[in-house]
Amino acid sequence: MTLDPTTAARPALTLPLCNHLPDDVKVSFEFFPPKTDKMAESLWAAVKRLEPLDPAFVSVTYGAGGSTRERTHETVTRIARETALKPAAHLTCVDATREEVDTVARQYWDAGIRHIVALRGDAPDSDGVYRPTPGGYAFAADLVAGLKKVADFEVSVAAYPEPHPEASSAEADLDNLKRKVDAGATRAITQFFFDVDVFNRFRDRAAAAGITVPIVPGILPVSNFTTVTKFAGMCGASIPQWMAETFDGLDDDAETRKMVAAMVAAQQCRGLAAAGADQFHFYTLNRADLTYAICHVLGVRPPMPVPSPAMAEA
């Protein structure tokens, strides 16, 4: 059944702001590897803060040009070793041969990591033009196919509700996603977006193109509107006028901005859930409190402790 996105979003708007999402809704969180010891402390505090929410998985990004390869590996393996979370490691095609990428993948498998987020990666050159690494995987679909030959990984890939800036057309971008799925991807996680209708239309187009894997909305809480606007310009995401007006005047008011950001993200998730979404991937930027607050509002909370017999009798 194809839902009309405009109609589908209306039930969410009539519900109370703090109305919980269905119990079967799953969340996942994305972190980036730290560059300094202080950043490592902040990252680990965020991981431990969000762990009780029992996410489906957490992912750790990979820097441009493979610049954080070692730190990504250290972060992912530490999460696997010291928490109950299921970590996913990002891998890209950039600045590595196929043999080098396959070696990293085998190391992850040997460390018990069963989930890879496979990405083409950003252009490492100063001119911003992507060029396949000689002897490497050329594009994400090639990387997915290669990973599936290394081991039976669960593989997530990127999807773009608003076409990738380098795509020749929306249709070409969707064809690229189809190639990644046909190569063995088991999930697509979207670039962040803010207009619920944009996601709903993209999901329906993907289904019509024969893409049957789950397409998980990527949610970016707005901790800094100026920074988000910059991110959006780089990745081709649009900023709705209502959103610019909502954050207007809050550049120097961080506390109010956080409260507004939580409200905006919670409403976005509720609109998506009303149209059938049951998974959400949060880009945390290694800041746990805002993501935790949004999840709380949506009803994604730590399990309640089971009362002891003595407490029950009292």
C-alpha cells in the first residue's frame, strides 16, 4: 500500500506532543571517532549514556580519505568489548586498495563485528572531485559485493531522499541505491532531512523501483542551526522555511535551542512513524543529552527495573 504523505502525516499532528511511538520502534545511533583524549572521554560518556536505550546498533564513522581508520577500529572494538551494544563499522572506498579494505574487514570479523556501513566516501583531493583509488573498490556497490565475499556481514548503505549532489538525476541516484541493494546490502540509512514528505515520497519511489530492504530515516538533532545549514549545503539537503523561522534568534541561546531542537526532532519522528517508519538512526555528533531527550519524549526509554519480592510485598 502506498501512503499519500500529506494525508499520512496528519494523524501525527493531532496527537499530544509527548505521545509515545509504538513499542516495536527501534533506534540506532551514530558516533564519530575521537581525535584527542578529551574527545575520547566525551565520546565514551555519550556511548554509556545512550547504552540503556537498547539501540538496534550503533555505528562509528570513517574520516575522509581513511584519515580515522585506526581510531574507528579502536572505537568499534572497544564498544564491542566493553558494552552490550552491537557496533557497526563504517568502511569506504577511498585511499585503499581492495586487499587493504578486505584485510580491515577480516579484522572486524575476527573481532566479532558483524555489521559494516559501506560507503563510497568523500573525495580526498582538494578539488572535491571523487576519483576511484587505483586497485580499490570504485563505488559503494563494488564495496558491498566485496564485503559479502569476505564474510557474511550485515551491510548498511547510504540513501538520499534528496539526491546526492554528484548524482546526474534523482533517477540515477535511485538506480545507484538499487545496485547497492542488489550487491547484498541489507539496509539503507538516509542522509539527514527535515521535511517528512521528502522521505515519504522517496520511500515510495524506492519501493516502486523494487528496493525492498528497510530504509531507515536519518535524524539529525539541531544543536547548532548555523552548522546544520552548512552541513545541508554540502550534502544537498534542504532547510524548510518553517525550520529557519523556528530557530531564528537562537544563535546565542544554546539552552533554548536544545529545547526547540528536541521538539522539532520529536515531531519529525512522529510524522514519519504515522506514515509507517519504525526505525530511526540518530546522528548524535557525540552529544548524548539531546538524542536521549528526544528518545525519552518518543517513549524509547531504559527498561523499568523489576521489583524485588520484598518491594512487591511492601
